[in-house]
Amino acid sequence: AVEVPVYIFLQVTLTYLGNKITMMGSCAGAALCCYSFLVLPLDVAKWWSFGGQMLVTAAFTVVYIWTSLIVPSHVRVTVMGLCTAAGKLGSMVAPYTVLLAGNELTLAMCTYGTLLLFATFVSCMLPEAHSTFVPEVEEEDISLVTQRIHDSPHLT
């Protein structure tokens, strides 16, 4: 039920804003929703958690799209497998975070909010891959990397 509006939202934002801004905005917005449990009454904060769920779904979708665009094709399958394994590990560990917090939900939400802020800052360091050429074979990878090295003022 949450995925349909998220995919419509992503169709627009990925087209006009690109992967980096969409990822940073989704993670920062989800962190804000997590931290809303600290300042808002519980009834209001539960509605904010629905928005946070939508933004986390958007960030998770962008991670898969973005990873396939910035990773060279000869290692793409391996990297996508590692991303899937990390996602499965996270989905196994997430329920235990709530159990560790006990009845105090704010501790778990602060943990998730902090991890989302960390993801926001890490995504700042990744390259933008909006409307770029995605190489299909290893020769294209090598020529693309060689071209980027020659075009970079820091590496020559």
C-alpha cells in the first residue's frame, strides 16, 4: 500500500532531481520522522512514522537503482548480491532493536534516525549518476574509467 505513492514520487524526483538529491532527501526526511517521536505526542508521531516508512521505502529503492548505475558491469552482479545480503541482514536485526529498547520506543527511533543521518552524509560522497552512460561490457568499463582519469584535474 505504501509502495504505490512512493514509486510515483520516485518517478518524478529521479527524473528531475537525480539520484543523489532524492537519496539525501529521503534519508534526511525519514530521520526527521524518526526524531519526531522525541518532541511530538505519540498519536501525532505515529502519523509521522507512516511518512518515514514511505521515505525509507524510497531510499531503499534509490539504493538499488543508484548502485546499478555507479558500479562497473563486471562486478555489478556481485555488488548487487552484497547489497541484497546487507538488506536481509538489516531486516533480521531491525526487530531486535525494538526489543532492546523495551517499552521505550524513542530509543529505537533515535537509533534509526541516527543511522539515517549517517546514510545522508555518506550519500553526499557518492557520485551522481543521473542520465549517465552505463557500460555493459568490460571494455567499455575500462575506456570509461580511463576517460574519467584523464578528464579529472586532480589525477593528472
